[in-house]
Amino acid sequence: LESSARMEVFMNKGFRHWIFILAGTAVISSFVGCTTGNNGNNTAAGSTQASQHAIGSSLELLNTVWNSYNEDERFYAAGGDVSHNNATEDAPGVYSVSDIDGLDRALGFPADCADKIDNAASLSHMMLANAFTCGVFHLKNPADSSTVTDAVRTNIVQRHWLDGFPDKYVIAVTEDYVVVLWGYDELVDTFTDKLAAAYPSTKIICNAP
């Protein structure tokens, strides 16, 4: 009987020992699981932050928006300035900021603000500029945003339009870029929507008929 009692005590102790080991293992595993989960979340967050990079140039911004168009939304387009061999077909192109007269004449960017930008790009309807024209301008100093947008608006309203005033025009600011476009309602609205979708921080300064 005594031997049986000792055996029972031993078994109870042994059983409790294994219970403690198993419980400890479960706790450790749960901590490992939480740590792994947190690392996964941090990695995902890091990837998201990495994808949110600054816009590299006016051309990059225009290409990003244009590339988001479906085939049935596109139109015959041309980009860039001809005088500096930057002309492109069916795609945006670089517009030389040294061509001050061209910036004003083709894109509505006032000559007295040309010293406030360091790169530009354009996209226009190939057949009729008044159907759609868009210029993007990178500000050297983002603090000049209001000054430039006010000057652009005045320039657009006061300029002499050979083919009549466009259906509407839009002036927007995306990060440190000023975006100016005009043309047919549908074409301007499509571009404006896609600009906002590609760059949610975009602020519409003016959207006028």
C-alpha cells in the first residue's frame, strides 16, 4: 500500500511537471505568434510608406496620370515643345522652362513667373489645343504656390483666345507642382479626376467654366 501511495504521488508530480512544460510552451508560442504578426504589420506599413515617394518631375506626374487612362478615354495627343526637340506623340513631353514665350503662349504660364519654376511638361490634344491642353510646372519654392496660381488664373482669363474661350479651365496644386489645364468639359473632368486619384493630396484651386 505504501508503495502504491508513493507511486501515485510520483505520477501526480510527473503529470503536473508535464502540464507546466506544455503550458509554458503554449505561452512562448503565443508570444512568438504576436511578435511575428507585429513584424508582418510593420513590414506592410514600411512597404506602403516606401511606395509613397515624392514626385520626381513634372513629366513623371503627367505620365502617371496619362498612364491611368483606359484606351477608350484617350485622345490623339502630343506633348513637349517642338523648338527644343522634346516633342512626343500620344504621350506627355518635357517643356523647356527657358522658352518663356512658349510657356505663356502654349500653356498659359505667365512670363513674369518663369523664374519660379525649374521644370515643366505638357500634354495637348493633337488636333485642337482648345479641346485639351495641360501644363505641369515644378515650383522651386513651394511657398510661391499662391502667387503663381493667382498669376496663372489672371493670365488665362485675360488672354486673347483665337478659337474662343475653352469650356472650362482648372488650376490645381499637387505637392510642389502647379497643374494647369483647359478644354472640353469631359476631357478636363476626366483628367482632374484621375489626377486626384493618383495624387490624393491634390488641391483644386480653381475649376471654372
